[in-house]
Amino acid sequence: MGYRNLQECVRDLERHGQLIRLKCEVSANLEAAEIHRRVCERGGPAILFENVAGCRFPMVSNLFGTIERARFIFRDALKGVETLVQLKKDPTWLLKHPGHIPGALRTLISMRCATRSSGPVMECRTTLQELPQLKCWPKDGGAFVTLPEVYSEHPDRPGYIHSNLGMYRVQISGNQYQPNKEVGLHYQIHRSIGFHHAAAIARGQPLRVNILVGGPPSMAVAAVMPLPDGIPEVAFAGALSRHAMRMVRQGANPMICAEADFCISGTIDPDRRLPEGPFGDHLGYYSLTHDFPVVNVDAVYHRKDAIWPFTVVGRPPQEDTIFGALIHDLTGPAIPAVLPGVHAVHAVDAAGVHPLLLAIGSERYVPYASERQPQELLTNANAILGQGQLSLAKYLLIVAKEDNPKLDIHDIGEFLQHLLQRVDWTRDLHFQTRTTMDTLDYTGSGLNAGSKLVIAAAGNAKRTLATNISSDLKLPGGFSKPHICMPGIMAIQGPKHNGKPYEDDGQVERFCRELSEANTSTLNGWPLIVVVDDSEFCAKTLNNFLWMTFTRSNPASDIYGVHSFTEAKHWGCRSSLVIDARVKPHMAPPLETDLEITQRVDKLAAPGGPLHGLI
């Protein structure tokens, strides 16, 4: 069924045994987040926190905690949305499948906007300090909205056709914000609200925004959906809920979702920015304090039966992993139409999404060649890095479908082995230096600043990947404890980084130089070596390797090689590629829980406790 509001969704999930009510008092300060993380990790139900300490509003989390529940929530709409995606891929698809025409028409009708003069969200007013003061990690700078839907309209072209709905982090207390008057709005690069904000600044006026919380679950998914230009997120939310979104229009102001649970309405101050953060983020580290836009709050609205939905992000996998899986389900089939020659793209959640992107492309430029090598793949890679948020990828690994048509891009271990068997480190490394990168990634040379690396591999296998470390391997001083992460990949424990922030300490360079001077035959079959602070932890699981390697390295400054060289400004190496994935002084600290909170939740999970059997 398509839900018109959050209340319908909560009741339906409860009827089907997919939501529990937690009646004991729970604090929004760390405790609710700790409960959420543990239930989510176990694949448990959604949780309705009925008794939030010091707050009159209930909270709900883990709505999208499993892919099965996410599909259940949108069960009646997915086929219609998939039809739209098929039409994007092949405009003649409906002519070949006329039985889908009625469903497609209903989906298209639901994408219209149903304008109202008022709605349930306008029934009551409150203040920022009366909202749930959710804090998820001990060093967070204040309370945050973690499932916000920030709605804005283009100042030059008002109306929902040119609107933007995005999930941009909102800090509602702490730091230097005036209580009940100001909130911080953290939006990153490559986000469409930036176009609206720039247009408002050009007009010399503040940008009015409505920060929605709750409402139809489809609004939250639409807010994170990478939609092509010309398709408003509100329209997609209608398609995903099978109902036209009811939107309140009051004068010339941006619309408000009539069925939202809360709405924080205000204007982005054109002249001021204030420190926002820290915030425990989805890479598994804190995003640090930086100046971001300030919203001057005019009003806080809520419906009479309002529920505050929230999620918790941290080292993946978390609930936002499911958002990514659902988005891939919906958009994956359209990739070849949007990116000709590209067959599949996978943003690796375990590596924090943007740090690592895998792709399968075509290699057809020279079909008569006796040996394939990356050519069309490089065209594919440039196209991928020119697409919206895909442009934030730090490492893009791309291989040719022709080498293994059955290669599964979601089998990360198989993909990496396929690439490492074929890659030529003297040829297949393509760097972009001093470029933009994800705002939340602190491995680069500053905020939004870093580098990218495309590794493109094609052709026949060039090597057999090793599965045993030679007893003759002699490591340079200070380096020890080699462990096998997977065939062809070795983790080695290095000395703690002793350099200054943003400076190379020379240790990994020395490591490569000494190995180059020694007998490198012991490295045969090991095309990739990662130097880490804890090699045993790195090699313990594939997810550990992915997280440590790609969230703790910046390609331009942290990639080295045994027998490296530079020719005509091209860098490569003739033996093992080495990635310095140690923690550096300028990096953000990893997320850790609060022991007192952990013990408190342990009691709730003990026999006889309300969470016994769930966590």
C-alpha cells in the first residue's frame, strides 16, 4: 500500500510484526542511538520510542533497517517505478509490454503535485528546544536532525518543477546557534540546493527553506535519490507512494508537505556562517567543525499526532546502507542508458560509499587487437566521474565486461581478484590531483580537497595471485606482522605516523625503497600491499580491509610502489603497489561509543528487560 503519512506506515508495520513499541523511558542523548544501532545490526524491527525523556514527542527509528522491510514499505509502488526506469532505458518498452500501460499511467498521475491551502502539519506550533534533542555519538556538537528533508525552490523559477528536496544535515542546538532561533544547515558540494542558494545570493536575498521531518516514507527516499535534471524529488516521492504529494502553498513561499510530521521554516542567512559539527558520520569517523550556512527560524510546525523519525550513521553497514541498496534496485537497470558503455556501477558501502566505486564497462575500441588493454574503459571512467555525486568517487576501479561477462559487481572479493590478475601498474594508474572530493573525507589536503585514482584493467590474466607469504620475505625495520587480506593483497603493520599534518613522514617511501633494493621475487603474486596500524584487524574481514584502506588514504599522497618511476608525468611501478592506510595526524577520529550508555542499554537487553532477545 502507499502511505500518505508516517502514522499509516507505523500502524502497518506493527500489524505485520515489523515494529515494536518501547514503553520505558529512553533518553534522546546517546541512549536511543545506541539501542537503534544494536537492533539494526541484528536485522531487527522498527522501534517506536513512546517515552522520550523530557520530550512530549515519540520517536521512531529503523524503519528502513532491512532491505526486505524497505521493499515491503513500497511494495505496491516498486513495479510502477521500475517501469519508469525501463522507459528511461528503452522508450519503446511499453509498446513491447502493453500490459504495463495502466500501471505506468497511474504512476505518472501520482507524480503530480496536489496543492493545498493547509494540512495536518500546520495544526500546531512548537519550538526547537521542545523537539527531540537527538545526539548519536559522544563528541557530536549538539542535537541533529538525521532524517531531514530540506525543501527549497529556485528563486528565479519558483514552483515545485524547479524545486529541490535533499537530505542535508541539520544541527538544531549547540555551538554558537541562538537557542530556538537558529539552526545549522550542512550541505556538501554537488548538492542541488547550492544552485538555489547561489541564485538567491545573486538576487541579494535570503533563500527560504522548509526543513521537513517525517511524513510519507517516500519523501525520505526521494530526498537521497540521485535523480536526473528535470525530475523533482517531490514528483518521485509521489510515484513511490502511489499518491500525489499534498503540498501546502502559502503565498510566494516554498511549499510544505501537508502530511509531514514537523516543519522548521526559515531563511538561510545570506551574510553569516557558523561552526557546525562535529558529527559522527557514515564513513565511521567524525566530520569536524566547519563553518556552514545558518537558517534563521521563523516557525516550527507539527501535526497533532507527530512522530519524530531518526536514523543513526556510523561505520557501515548501518541503516543508510539500505537506502543505497534500494536506490540501486530502482536505478541500476537505467545505468547503460545514462552512461553508454557502462554496464554496472557499485558504490561500496563498506568503504564509506564515495571512497570506492567499482564499475564494469566495455572495451570495444579495437576489437581486432590480439590483447585488450584499457581504452574505452577510460572513456567510461571519465563519464562516470562526470555524473553528479559519482564525481565524488576517490578510487574508481573499472574492468571490461568482455573479460568475464558473468562477473558480479557486488561480489567485491571476486571483482578485486579479477582486477588484480589483469592490472598493469606501469600503465593502468590514472590520477587526478588537487581536485574536489567528498566533504566528509578527511584524507585529502583540506575540506573538499584531495585527489582521485582510476584503475582500469582489461585483457588476459597477467599473474597468479599468491595465497601464501614467502618465508624469505624480509621487511624493512619498523614494519612487521604481514597478514593475507585475500589472494594477492597483503596487509603489513607499519610504524605510527610521526609526521606533521598533511606531510609525508617518509616511512612508507623508505619501505618501498628498501624493498626495491632487495630481492623482490618474494613479492611475486602480491600486486597490492596496504600498510596499516593494525594488520591483523585489517585482514580479519573483507569489510575491515575495505574500510581501513579506502577511508584512510588519499591517492596522490598515500600511494607508493616498489620499483616506481615517472615518465612523461605518468607515475607507475614495476612491482607491488603500496597504499599507506595508516592514520595521519590531520584525519578525523573514529567513532566510539560511551561506556556508561553501553552499560545502560545492556540492562535493557538483560533477561526480563524490554529489549531482551532483540539485541
